[in-house]
Amino acid sequence: MPEKLKIGVYTCYCGGNISHTVKCEQVAKVMESQPDVVISRTNMSLCSDAGQSQIEQDIKELGVNRVVIGACAPSLHEQTFRGTVMRAGLNPFLYHHIGLREQDSWVHTCDCDGATCKAMHLMAAGIAKARHLQPLEPIRLEAEKQALVIGGGVAGLRAALDIARQGLRVVLIEKSPFIGGRMAQLEAVFPTGEKARDLLCDLVKKVAGHPNIKLYTQAEVTGVTGYVGNYGVRILQHSRGVSAEDAQALMTACKKEVPDEFNYGLSQRKVIYQPFEGCYPQLPAVDWENYQGEPISLNGGQPIVLEDAPQTFDVSVGAIVVATGFDPYEPRQGEYSYGELKEVVTLPQLIRHLALMKSGEALTWNGHPVRDVALIHCVGSREIEGVDEPHEDGQVNNYCSRVCCTASLHMAVELHEKFPALNIYELYQDIRTYGRGHEDYYRGALDGGVRFVRYSGEERPQVTPAPTGDTHPVLLRVKDSLTYNEELEIPVDLVVLAVGMVPRQIDDLVNMLKVSRGTDRFLLEVHPKLRPVETAVNGVILAGTAQGPMNIQESLSAASAAAAKVLTLLGRGKVELPPFVAAVDAEKCNGTGACVEACQYDGAIALQTFTENGKEIKRAVVTPANCVGCGACVAACPNRAIDVQGWTLSQYEAMVDAIGMNIVDLVEA
Amino acid sequence: MSRVDPTLLHELKEYGAVGIEKCFNCGNCTAICPLASDEYPFPRSVIRRAQIGDKERMKSQLDPWLCYYCGDCSATCPKGAEPGETMMASRRWLTGQYDWTGLARKFYTSLAWELGSIILVGLLVVWIIAMFHGPLVTERVELNTFAPLHIVHLADWVMAGALVFFIATNVLRMYWLTMRRDGQKIPFKFYVTEAWQLVLHALTQKRWATCAADEKDEKTRNAKRTARTIHLLLVSGYGLMLVLIIFFLSWFQTDNIYPLWHPQRWLGYYATVVLLLGAGWALWGRVKKEVEMHRFSHPSDWIFPILLLVVTLTGILQHAFRYWDMPLATYYTYVVHLAFTAPMLILEVPFGKWAHLYYRPLAVYFQAVKEKAKAEQQVPEGALAAAD
């Protein structure tokens, strides 16, 4: 005999948020008379300890076995009350939450009676649903105690190391032949002034020496299957092309040179190369994209042709950390005369240029001494729709890249220290030196005589070649709000564009992982505050600048957070998922396959052949880990054989009936 | 459009500016300044022009002269950019810009030039007197025999003529730079109708009173008032002396001894006392560095009051020696007195710190003229309708 339903109904005042509009006492009184309701209470603040204790007490003392709460939005406190119910010994899914605040009181502040009627309908619907609630269990899955980290930049390295140190295995893959990422291209970094590659080297050593980490360079993801705890990832790895024995000889013998991307094209490198001294792995690699089978003669011997033999292999991982990083914004041809005037460079280029200079050497560009230099902030950042030209995808980069202000000021201070006679201009919109110690660079720049010129995003500075006979090769024209919006002409020898960060081209990976992107095209987290490093795809975690502009410090924090998420997910070797997934009623299913067609999620539902009483029959089977509970299959099934657990069709029908009731009937019930 | 010139900042530093580069243009200085207005938003306007090196606007602005260095701006500045001292340095720089001879620029930027010139002119005076002086009567004091009045008077007039020439030409340049170059049409009549402002402000520094008017802190208010009062006394002292020497030398340089109640004596004593007070106060203030206007001292800030002090003291000595009937001592102190007076007048008035005595009231006057012209150009509301 099924147990007798005893429903406890709770209407929360929410400290006035609800009760100022909704007459909570009336609502509670009417709910009291609803069928199966044994207790209906109000509370000033149900989420308080006292409020929760009251519910627990009712469950224990009155035998309440279904709980209906009308309070704030379920996104806020549904979890709280699940815990409350569970503590009292009830199945946590025998509880239903109604968002009286967001759905009612906040949107009907001018209509108390109307809001009260609505509250009654909503609560009645909740009670109707509660009558159909069944105990549910979370989905528990075995989890692979291994994680994949995509990207060997500083964020990927940090995440890999943090995970590995807790005893989980890590597969770390890097697309390029060397790890270190963008940070390796930096020199002294703010706010400490330490050498970027020294810091990186420290991390690389630990990663390289860790027994739990397997590193694959020149490797990329070509396929992803499975779900949280059990991802199957196909990886393609190119060959190194050289061995420890012949590497040096081959490098020397190789003649073909291409622009060196490590120095942003300021220098040339061979197609068999090491990007910088102390790189890891140390073994040179062949740049297969640019090496096109040119024969190489070793010590006058027979010319050899090197060949790439890519290998594909699969790894099983429980979670995937995406640490694919960023690209510095590449200005369009002609943007600030970039690409047209040799004197216009990007900040990353200038960093490499300074690094390539001998110490004590005077600052020159293009063979000419640099006496005056201007840094323009917000290039490729904080663009305004309708003012700035859209990029290829039709969008403008309206976000702030966050690191460029401090990076520019850091550069200005460094330039001033190295070349005290240099006149430096900073053309900015706002100085956003938000981090600890960052403001010191602004102060240092001011005290060092760096001149600040403030432009508006509506009217960006113009860079033009100076007329012949001018003292300087380039003229900057800018409307300066610090000089009463007058237009200034600044003669300079070098213009440095403080370019922002843009997401990397990872469309294939994004499609494979099914993660979402924000409007800024960076990868999107579930919630910026509450779940800042998780994606909407269970088990796919973000680390570093793949998610948005960050400085090194922030990238590392994000990477460690990602590692912590991986560890909580996989640490117990099991993964728990909410039970709100499709469930097939085997009795009713006759294998039409409509559900499989309707399903948009790979591997969530499939037809399987069963042998029953000697007959082969087809039936739909759900793989809960792949199901998101969208309900598309429920709608498609002609036999009502599928339901989403916790939101079944019969529950919906009961709710609709209650909502549709005449308020008089409801009150008089 | 203004072309940025990074050299101006370094130039101004030679004129004694400190900390301009620290300014981050918050505008607190202008907000606190009792004299700044929307049209003349100094000190920030001046600092900004200096930062970006807008030499043209720097030259054509009147703003630096409209400030009396109460120092509220420097005290308020959150960055230690010393806006007050920037205004001071700008005045020195402008004096150098107005001066066509280039001497002002030399004196302000090179101590050797300034001291050397003072010594040179002093020695020249000694040499001229050594060559042309009359007989040294030793029985009694006969200064007019040693330095015949008509010759001294003539020398005075020659010197006054030279001063007028340099001042007039420099003032013309100031007029050209500040009144003609911005393209504003200014009817001549306003130069006449506003002329009273020139006299008023030259004699009273009336606007200086505004600096103290809104001051809440009593101590600071008193300090501000003291500064203006002492300055007024000082002006009255040297004004009086100038009039006496140029127009009444025969009455003033005399071997007669007048009774104490005679104006020749008490006017002289009055002038001496206020000159001592003024010069002494300025020097003491610069030593103590307690008030804003005295915290920074350019060499020119020392040299002028020192000269004034020495001139006054030698004048007193010479006067005393005459009364004590010490002929030789009188003659020698007289020579020393002139050897300091001549360079002080010849160098400091047209080319040095003392030039502010006419540039400042002229700036107030020009400002008034500009404002009148502007008010006239703005067609009053309803005027057009009336014309229809």
C-alpha cells in the first residue's frame, strides 16, 4: 500500500520581498485546505537556520513526506532546501520549489491582489506536482582518474601540475612543438619585474619531471566522445622529425628560413628550430607547415628528405581542461597605419625588439634612432559598434583586454629607465591598472615624465606619415580631453599599438567539446560568480585566457581553480549527476526510434535490440551521463514511453490543471 | 591644432619648474584657486600646456600673470606637482619670451650670467665715478661736490630712458603675443576705457585680496593678508624712492640737513623702513620656507631682495655717515650704493624678477579688455529680433 501523502507547504516572506506584494498569510491559509496538505506555514526568512529547522521538525514530527516551498528563485536556494529535506531523512527530490519572488512579487509590485491570486495558483500547481513526486537518486558514474589538459601555456602547465600532485594522471597536449605558450615571449613581467622565462622554466621543470604527467607536443585533439568521467579523446601527434643525434647537424644544414613567430616576424628562423634558449623540450623540431620536403645535405652526404609520420591514439579521461590561451590582436592592414608605415608596431613586437637588442645599444627602429615614441592603448579592445569597423565575423571587440594598460605602462617605465632621453607618450582612454602593484607603474610613468594624452573611443587617434622635411617620420593626431578637447599633433619616431587579447582559432575543438562562447567569442563559463571555471558541459573546465583576457597571475589562479574542480570531480573515482534525465518505460516503448531522431545530444539515447520471450525487439535506451534532460524525446515519442525524471508529463498535467483552476474554486477547495 | 613639443618641459625646468610631469590632470588646483575662471582655468591649463609643450599657447596666455602665488594649489595637489611653482616658472619663462634682447632668458637660466652682469654693471658705475667724480672735500661732507647733482641727474635720466625703452619694447611684444595672435578682434576703445584697470592694479594688486577672501583657516588667511600688505608697503616704498630720485633728486640728494619733520626726511625714512621690511620679510620667508610661496627659491628669487636690501642698507649708511659728518665714508658708501642701485634697476626691472611690476597689471588690464571685447561680440539675446 502506497504511503499516505503528507504535504508540507511553506510560503516565505523573503524579508518583505514577497510579503510586501503577496498576502502570504492568505496564500498559506488557502494552501492549508488543498488536498493532502498537512501543514501550511509562512516564514519571514525560510532559508534562515530557524526556517530550515521548522521544515526539518515538520518532516520528523508531522511525518511530512512532500515539501513545497514558495520563496526566491530556485537557482538561489533550491539546493539549500534539498539539503534541509535530506537532513530530515527525506529523499531530496521529494521537494518542489516555486519562485514566488522573481516570478511574482517582483514583477507585480503594483497589483497586490493579482499577485496574491497568482501566488495561490503557483503554489497550488506546486502542490499538484508534489503529489506526483517520486524519490530519485542522483546518477552515479565511474570516473576515469585521469584528466586531459589542452594547451601547454602557463595555465595548462599550472593546471596539469596541480592535478598531478593530487595523484591523478594527466595527459598534457600542446599544439606547437614547445611548451611555454605566450608567456615565453615576454621578458620582465609585472608586477614583480621577474623574468617571464625564469618563472616559466621553474614550472616547466616540475611538469617535465612529474611522473603523473604525460606530455605530448605537436599534438591536437581530433575527436571527443563520452561524457564526464569517461571521455574518450582522440589525439593526433606529429613527429618531431629529428632525433637527439642528428638534430644539431640537421639544424645547421637546413637552409630554409621563415619569419620567426616567436619574435612576431621581427627575425627569421630555420624550419628546423628551437624558438629560444632553454626551451622545452630541448630537442629541435621540424616546422612541417613550412618545411615542404626540401632535401637537406648532411656533411656533403646524400640529401635527406624529412618526413612527418603523424600518429593517432586515444586516451580515456574523466575531465578535460581547456587552456588554449589567446592570440594578441593583429591590427588590420591600415589600422593606425599598421602594415603601411614601418614605424607602427605592436607592443608584443616591441617587447621582442627590446629583447633582441644588445644591452647598452641605443633604441633604433628601422635603422633610425627613436627619440619620441607613442603607445596607443585599447587597440583591438573596447571597440564601439557603429564606430569601429567590425571584424571578419561582423563583431567588434567591445571588451577590455585588461592587461594592456599595465603592460603599456610597464613598457613606458622600462623604456624610460633604459633610454632616459626618450620622450614617451601614452594615448589612453582610461587607465585601468586594477591589480595590486599595477598603479605603481602609472605613478612611475608619470614621475618619469611620460606624457599622457586621453582620447575618446568615439574618435580614435590618427596615425599619418609626416610630410617630407618634418623632423619626425610619423605624426599622430588626437583630440585630447586633458587639453580641453583640443586636437594635438604629436611628432614621433615610433608608434606602439597596445593590442588586446583575442580568442584563438579553436573552432574545431569548440565543436568537438560542445562548449559555448560568450559574445566576446571567448569560452563561456556556467556562471561568472558561482561557477567561474566550469563550462555548461559537465567535465569540461576552463583555465586561463581561453576564457577571456587575464594577466599571468589571474591565469594561474584560474588554472588552479580548474585543477581543483577536476579534483573534486574525479577525486573519488565517481561522478554524481542530477537525476533529471530521460527515462524510458520499457513496457510502453516499441522502438519507433522517434526519440533517437529528436535527440540532439550524441550518445544520449539509442535503440537497442533485446531478446524477450524468444523475440527480438528494439527499445530505446538512455545513457544518463549524456542526457541533458531537454525533453525533446518526450515530445517526439508517440507512445508516451519517455519521461524526464522529476518533470514527468503526469506532473505537468497536474500542474496545468491547478493553474487552470478558477480562483474561487481554489479558495473554496 | 597644436604641435606637441617635449622640449618645453625641460626648458621650464631651467626656469625653476618642479614636478610638472607628476601632474595627472585631476584639476584640484584649478578647483581650489580663488582666481581661476572658466576662461582662465589655471593652474591646470598652464601645467597642461607645459606638459604637452604647446609653446604657442604658452606664450599667448595671460594666465600665469593672473596668479599671486597664494599656494593653495600646491597645498591641494595630490601628486606633488607644485602647480604654484609651475605658475612662477611660467612667469619667468614668459618674461624671457617677451624680452627681445635675450638677456632675460640668460639671466633666468644661468646664475653666472646674472651675477656676472650685476658685477659688471656695478664695476662700470664705480669706474665711471672714479673717472668723473668731483673733488673730495674732507673738511665736511659735500656730496654734491663729489658727485655733482646735474651729472647724477643726467645719468638718472639716461638710465630711466633706457629702462623705458626696454620696458616699452618688451611690453609691445607682450601685447603682440597675448592680444594679437589669437585672432580676436579688439576695438581700440576698450584699451582706453579699461586703462584705469592698469593703474588700479599696478598700485593696489586688488585681485590679490581675493586669494585671502575665501580662506577658512585663520592662520593661512592672516599669512595671505600679511603677504599682500607687506608687498603693498614695499611697492609704496620703492615707488616713492623712484619718484624722489627721478623727479626730485635735487631735493633729495642734498648737502643740506633738513629738520626731522621735513618731508625730505620722513618720506625717506618711511621708504627705507618699508624697503627693509619688504626685502627682509621675503628673504626670511625663503629661509624659513614655511608658506607655500616661499618653499621653492630660484636664484632670481634671492638676488632681487638681496639687491634691494643691500641698496637700502648702503643708502642708510651713507645717510648716517653724512649726519655723523664723515666725508670719505659718505662718498665711498655712496659709490657702493650706486654700484648696487644701477644693476638692480637696469637688470632687474626689464630683464629680471622685478619685471612683474608691469607685466602683472598689464595682464589684468589685457584680460579686462579681452572680456569687454568678447562681451560686445556676443550678440545679446533679442538683439536680432529687434533688428528685424
